[in-house]
Amino acid sequence: MADPWRLSYDRFRPDEERLREALCTLGNGYLATRGAAPEPGSGGYRGSYLAGCYDRLTSTVAGSRTADESMVNVTDWLPWSYSVDGGGWFDLSEVTILSYRQELDLRCGVLTRQLRYRDTAGRTSTVVQRRLVDMADPHRAASSVTLHAEDWSGAVRLRSGLDASVTNSGVDRYAELAGRHLRVLSLAADEDGVLVADTATVQSQVRVVTAATHELLGAPVDRWRAVRDGDRIWWQVDTDLAAGGELTVDKTVTYFTSRDRAICEPREAATGAARRAGGFDAMLPGHVLAWRQLWDGIRTTFGGPPERLRAVRLHTFHLLQTLSPHTADLDVGVPARGLSGEAYRGHVFWDELFVVPTLTAWLPEVARAVLQYRYRRLPAARTAAAGAGHVGAMFPWQSGSDGREQSPTTHLNPRSGRWVDDHSHLAHHVGLAVAFNVWQYHRATGDREFLYRQGAEILVEVARFFASLARYDRSQDRYVIRGVVGPDEFHTRYPGSDRPGIDNNTYTNVMTAWVLRRAGDLLAELPEAPRIELSERLGLGTHEPSRWEQVMRRLAVPMLDNGLLAQFEGYQDLAELDWADYRTRYGNIQRLDRILEAEGGTSTATGRRSRPTC
């Protein structure tokens, strides 16, 4: 029977490695590392990310200059390899794998990888790797790698290091975007063997310092030495290993940035923490305890088979290591892909709509932190609304460091190789999600301080924007909202139209009515003093609540002839796609938008024109 607490793989599959790395990511809400192999030759992609660490670079795409902000792939702490008798470095692609197992323990956040192999010289070896990203201390991570010589003896050279030459290159369709976000300030090793990679992001100027310590167990060693190799620095030792013997390298790393609190200086903080941390086994008990306490606080019952329970726990595991108790002290949102990779460039969409209710029940302080991320970016949302000719706050479909719109204006279709227009910035329903979470959080927690100081301001400003967006259509005797992109993201303009967006998206309009009602309810519920203070601060006119009521009651909601809600105005007029034909020709049609664009650059037959945000 499958263990619902463990995600396991019993074969090495290079073609699946990147998917496995994402699923086996380890994190603690501050730092996350993909579940990649530390040695070369796996075919995977190593990446480590710090929550909220963004950088903006300018690229030339399809003949135009574009500035794109990305979550930064910071210094890689995983690299490890060895050589025997002066030969080449161990490379997974150059050996014959005899057995393989990779296992993620969801209960305690430990990734174990065991492989037995034979190299080109006929030597048989086993390597066991264990890894954690410390849930007890957000700045720490550790690994333990054991090499067992089954049938050979020899002189072994071990190396383990820090690689600051990393780039953001984990997503093929971003290949034309500039990806070198780190510049190296210094690489060094002190007399105690602490390696230090001192770096800074190129544009945002966030200083990121990574420090690493090593300990060799089970083998004699006279001394270690530091080896600089470009923007990499290695801890290197020479020792001997006899047949049947084994040696272990314990590695502890720490990450600190110039944005961290309660430190004097990031390099000093990183090196000091690395010296104090101890090895893998010293760090493990506190890490396991932190995970146990997290799981104990969110116990759920599930009556399905073990495979489904494991899937539920895997999703919960990723949620908790993206938004952990450590997140409550950070200024971060909910990245669409968590902290497991570079798809979506680490941007914050509307995923908090699905996440915040769960966090409110389990970790309300983290839910509040996610809402405060939005509150701090309320000025940028006001600026965006004013720039579009509206009042209130227009939150961006893609948010990053400062709350400005990060959605691209063009998007690469990897199936056709063409860059096509991207209109996803018209997905204004993200603001409705923010307002919904504010209301639900307060109703669930009774947190009046947040509501009075921050939540009310968010909700009212979102209501003002959507009331401003709505226009009275005399022919319908209804208020209408035109030129938006709804939640499906596949319909971004009408067939044959030069104007982007669709009209009266049902989800957007219904939720607009909801937010207008809630804003009015909120003003009625607020005590007099905070209500007056809020109205004065926002310059809220006495006529505005009455207009909200008027728009809310007369907002258009399109209906089909059968009495069901239409997805948007004109939806029933679109031609139906020959689904069976497309499934026969393409198999997987999940990304139908890319198929249709590749076939001819248009999808007017069905009206399905997608400009996805990934």
C-alpha cells in the first residue's frame, strides 16, 4: 500500500526530472530549493529562491524593448561531486545506474535520494543524499551526502561549493528574456572553511549573501582548500577510500539579504549563522519538530484512498512551505507557482482567492500578511486606476515587488514560435479577489484592527474602481462593464474585433455587485469615528454609496436562451469547436489557445483566443 506521507520514485527518468524537481521542492516560506540533483548530468535544473526577491531586466523581444521583473534564482548551494585517482568528476550521464530511489517525506520535509551505479572504469558505488530546508530557522538549509565504495579503493577528491553564476533559465519560453539577475561582489573562504558568495541583484540592488560550512565524516583528511572557478567557489579535500568503506560530507548553508530584519550586515549574519548551525543531524530535530507542529495544527480527515490522501498532503505541503509562519514577517504575496520554479516569473496573480481562506483557518497571521502585501501596494493600484481614467484602486493581474502591472504585452507561443499580443492586464477581477479575501478574513477572525486600519480602505477603493468602470447603457437600461478578460483567460477579444477584451463577463459583473454591496455594508457597520476618518482620508463623496447601490442593482448579467448564465455577452453566438477532431489530431488539447494560434494565428471560429499568463 502506498504511504500517503511519502512521494517516491524508483527509476531515474531524465525526461521527468524537472517535474520531479518541482514536486520535490523544499522550502520554509523564506527560502526554497528545487529537488534537483547536486551532481552534474541529471538533465534537471537547480534553482533556489527567496520569497519576495525580485529583479527587473530589459530585453529585446520581437524587435521591441521590454522590461520584465522576475523572482531571482539566487546562489546555488547544491553543487557536489567527486573524482577517483585523478579521473574526471562524477557525472550522472556518464555512469550506468543499477538502482535508484528518490523519496520526499511530507511529514518532516526531508528529501532522500539513493543511487547505485557503475562507472566507465567498472567501479560500483552507492550515493545517499539527504536534504532539508530548515523550517525551524528560515535562513538555513543542510545536506548530507554519503559515498560508499563497493568494490574499489582509491584516492578520492571531493568538492562541494556555491555557484553564483546562476541565471534565470528554467523556462524555455523565456529564453529571449535577459536572465542574469545576480552580480558577484565577492567569493571567499575564511580560515575556518566558511565559503561565502556575496552577491547583489542587478536592478533592485538586493544584497544576497550565502555562506556554507562543510564537515567530512568517515575518512582522514589533512586539510581542505578553497578553489575559485569563475563565479563558483569550491570546498575541496583529498582523502582515501577503501573497498567497502564510505565517507560523508555534511553541508550547512545560510542565506541573508539586505532586507532582513534584526541583523547588522548580511555577510556577518550569514557567516555567523553558518558557524553556529552544526551539521545535518544537528539541524534535523528542530526542523522535524517545526513540521510536526505545523501538521498538528491543520489536522484534517480524509476518507479517500492513500493515493488521493497523498495528493492532498502534497498540495498542503507546498502551500505550507510557500506560506509558512515565517511569511508573517515578510512582505510577500502568493506566487502562482509557489517557490518551486520560474514559471510565471514568480509573480502574484489572484491565487490568494483560493489560498487565503485555508490560511485564515490554519494560520490567520499568515493570511493577514498576504492581505497586507496588497495593502502596501494600494498606492500603486490607485495610480494604475487614475492612469486608466478611473477612481479607486486597480490591482494588477501580475504583481511583483512594488505593485505595478507586470503582465507582458507579448507572449511566446512555443508551438508556433511566434510572439503574440497579451491582453491579460485586462483581468481586473484580481481586485475583486483581494476585496473578497479582506471581507472573508474579517468575518472569520473578527480582526477589527485590520479591518479599520487597512481592510476597509482596500474594500472601498476596489468598490470605487468597479463603480467607475461600470457605464450606463441606455439601450439595455443596465450598467455594463466592457473590455475585460474573465477568469477563463481564453476569451480576450471578440472574433474580428480590433478592441481587446469582452463585455459583461458574468463572473466579473456578479462579483462587482457583491463588492459594491459589501462596501456599503462596511460603511454602515463601521463605528462613527473610523467611518469619518476613512471617508476624509479617501475623499469619499456622500453620493458614492448611493451610486454603488444603483450600479449594483442594475448591473448587466447576460443569460443564455435556456435560462443559464452566459459566460459573457455574445458567448452564445460563438461557433462551436469540433472537439473530437482536435482531440484526434492533437491528443492533449489543454493548451488549445496555442494550437489554434499555431494553425493560423486566429481562433475566430470559436472565439477562443487565449493570452495566458504563464
